Amino acid sequence: MPVGPEPDDRKAMRWAFAAEVTGAGGRRARGVVHGCDAYGATAVVAVEASRRLVAQGAPAGVLAHAEAFDAAGFLDVLGDHGVEWSVPDVPG
């Protein structure tokens, strides 16, 4: 397995995801998630998803986190690990 970045490099790392969708009626929405240390954040996501599966279960099949769990609640847990998110207003 390849060696990952050094701890100081992981702390300095920044990442962001943005998504914008338009519904059938023309309504638009945008979401933004950003943080640092993608390696550490990935580990936290895996542990939180596992914890929620054991505690709450989820529908059968292949699901995104937001389909299996409350998206806002899931993202809020990640806030303790340097992840921030928002759903800003999108004009018209």
C-alpha cells in the first residue's frame, strides 16, 4: 500500500465539493461542503456511516449517505472534524 502524506501535509490540505441542481419545475439549489485533511475526513465518514447503520439501519441496496441517513445530521457530526457545509440561497 502506498504511503500517504505526512501529518503536517494532511493538516494543510484543503478540499471542497459543490453541487447545483435544478428540479423539473425550475427550482434550483446549491450545496457546498469543505474541510481539511481528506484522509482523516474519509475515516470519520466511514466510522459515522457504520455507527448509524448499526444504530438505525438503512434501506436495502446501494445508497448515497444522504439517501441512507439524514444529510444535515450526518454533516453536522463532521463539523467536529473540520468539515463545514452550507446550502446558500440560489437566485431565481
